[in-house]
Amino acid sequence: MYIYTSEQIKAADQLAEKRGMSTFSLMENAGCGLYHAICPYLSTNQKLLIASGKGNNGGDGIVLARYLKMAGFEVDLIFPLGEPKTGVAKQHLHYYEQCGFPVEEWNPNQTYDVIVDALLGVGAILPLQESLVEWIKWMKSMKATIISIDVPTGISSNSGVVDQNAIKADYTFSLHGYKPSRFLFPSSHFYGQVEVVDIGLPQKSNWRVWTEKDVQKSWVKRETNAHKGLFGTGLLIAGSHEMPGSAALAASSAMRFGIGKLTVNTTQHASAIIGPIVPEVTFLYHTYEELVRSEWKNRRFTCAAIGPGLDPTDDLEKLVTYLLKQNVPLILDAGAIQSRSYPRGEKPIILTPHPGEFSRLLQLSTKEIQENRIELASEYAVTHHVILILKGEYTVIAFPDGTGYINTTGNASLAKGGSGDALTGMLLASIEGNDCVKAAVLNAVYIHGVCSDEWVRKYSEHTFVSSDFSSLLPMICKSFEKE
């Protein structure tokens, strides 16, 4: 489940060779692994084409072709760009031919059921050459199932940049680990179904995918003699006359996700709406001065979240500045997400921007954000010493130590007002219910997505609303408790 840039892949190959594993063996491992991974998707009555490039990606295709031919598949191996240039790919081609297998000439009149794209891989340079574009157009005209090795041709490995003539694969088999573009935009939509193929290299990366097993391992079981004080006394500053629902959704999700006690600082009008929805919470109606003067010291809040349903104002900024000095876990959402510096305290500071909010922070276009979500989120988290949750499909969670994770749960049903407010509440509860900050944050994001996934198993994704979290969380949390 690890994620590697093209530079990291090359470094891993070099390190393996330095430690005694030849590049010939690595390519053999890759081709053999690809064969075992791809075979379940093939049948012997299909006609296959493997289009290999001049580099090591093409060499992987040569090894795959050999395994398929030995297994009785009808396979044509061709070199649309010319025969291999790298030494190890040449060696494998020689071995392929010594086994009695021919290299075919490209016949534009031949039809194929499956085409394997082994043209460029992680070393691709965009835009694509015109000679390659013509061949890709022919390949697309085949209407065949397309399987790409590592990265679909025309896709950048490290960013979301896509050539206008890029191959849109049905399946992509990534060697050693995922590549960043698998989770970026618009490139992720060109990968099709993705599977990682192990090639025998040690797994070591600062970035990976957070999984169901990770949630199960880090799930905290409550002791039988527990009391509410053990699970946090939270302060939620949220909601307004115009947007009382934001506070209601955040508060409801916080309570459902296990916070011990919660106080909501909002308007009296908003509290009249929130109270019947979440009768467990208490309310404050204080200004910045009143909160600073008495309530914080008297109530001894252990965690705080601020921003849902609030517009950025001078008073809100004063509140954020004050909360940042209290050295408690702090979640900043919506109106509280602004350009500022952050103290390096012991307690986590968590920002939850969507791409539009993050683009305003960095003064970059949303397109640039989406193409480079992982790199930009990580840079921001490290530079500002915060945890940054960049929401959206494949939510990016970046930590100040340079590590990060991708969340793969969730779907388009979350594209509704209030879903971010629910996540803020879940984070507020989770950060107080788990001693491991990373697991607390990651589990909240993961389960937030699982709720929407569970909904679409039964209902249309169009019909999901954020208040549904309140009924879904008990069921989803119970499933992890059982595990």
C-alpha cells in the first residue's frame, strides 16, 4: 500500500543492485509478478498484443510476453518505438528469442482482444511524441481491453498532468507500489482498476494508503469502568443565525463518535435549532472577550474545533489566535482556515481545507492543487507544523514529520453541504479518544468515508445527506468493535 515517486523507484532499483540483486533479476520478478496478477483477467481464447517501449517498462513487457507464451496464450510482442535500448531489456529480448518466440511486425489490420501497454512507465516525458500519438490512436480504435504496466502511457508518474492523447486503461498493474498520479487529478481517472505487483524490493516510503486493517489495529476499546471525563471535554465554536446546521452536524458527529462532553459556542438562535437535534451538548453564547475572560479557565476544555458555519472576521481570527496558545488539540475548518503562522506546541493543529480553500491559502489555481495534492499538502504540513487534511476524492492527510496517507473510502455522495462539518466533529471526538494522534486523525477520515460507502450499497448516492452520519456511525463503529 506504499506510494513511490519515479525518483524513489529508481533509487530502490539502484539500492537493490548495490545489495546484490541484479536489474535482470528485478525485471524477471516484475514480468513474473505481472503474469500471475494479469492471468485471472485473461482467457486462452483471446488474442493478446504486448506493445513494449525502448526502456525498462518495455523490458517488463518482454518478460510478461514470455510467461504468457509459455502458458499457451496467443500473444504478439511488438516494438512500436523500436527495439530496446537499455542493456537489461536487450538481455531479456535475447532470452525471449532464444526460447523460440518471435517479435512480430505491427499489422494495423490485425485485431486484438487485449492490449498490454508497456511503452513508457514512470520515466515518461510529456507531451508525447507524434509518432507515439499515431500508434495510440490506432490502439484506441481497437476497442480492446487495455492493461497498462506501472503507469498508463501519457500520464505523469509524480503529478496529475495528462497528455491529451493519454491511454485510458481498464487495468493498471503498478510495480512495487502505487505512483502518486494514481491519487491525483485528472490522472487518477486514467488508471482503471489498479493492483500493486510485488517485485521483491523492501517496502519503505513516507507515504501510503490507510486501510481497513489499519483501522482495526488502532481501534481503541473502552474499559468497563470508563467515565465521560476520559473521552474529552470539547469546545466547538460554530454555527450562526444563517448556518445553524453546521454546528448541529459537527456536534452530532462528535457525540456519535464518542466525545465525553461537548460545549457549543454559538448564537442563541442557532442553539434553539441544535438543542433538539443534539440534546447532550451544552451551550455558550460568548464573544471573544467573554470566552477568554472566564469560560476557558473555568471549564478546562481539553480539545477544540472552530470554523463550521462561520465567516472569516476579525473576531474569529482573535479566537483562533487565542486557541492556538492554549496547547490543546485544535481543529480548524471553513472560516477558520486562513493564512497565518502556527506555534510548534505539543498538541496537534489540524486544518481541513477542500481544494478551493487550499488554493486560496497557496494562491494557486484549483487545477494546480489537484494535480499536485500530495506534494503541496506535505510541503504545507511540514513548513507550518500542522496536520493538513486536503479533502475530496482520495483525501490527502499530511503530517508535520513528512509522512502522509491517502484515504480511499468515500464517494460522490459526500459532495453535499455539511459533510465537512460532520468530519470536524468526528475529528474532535477521535483526537480525544486515541492516544496515537495519527491513528485518531486517519480513522476519523476513513470512517467518514465508510459511512457514505455503506449508504450507496443500499441507496442512491444522490440521496445521501450529512445528517445521515448520525444514523450510520453507530453501525459502522460497531463493525470495527467486532473486529
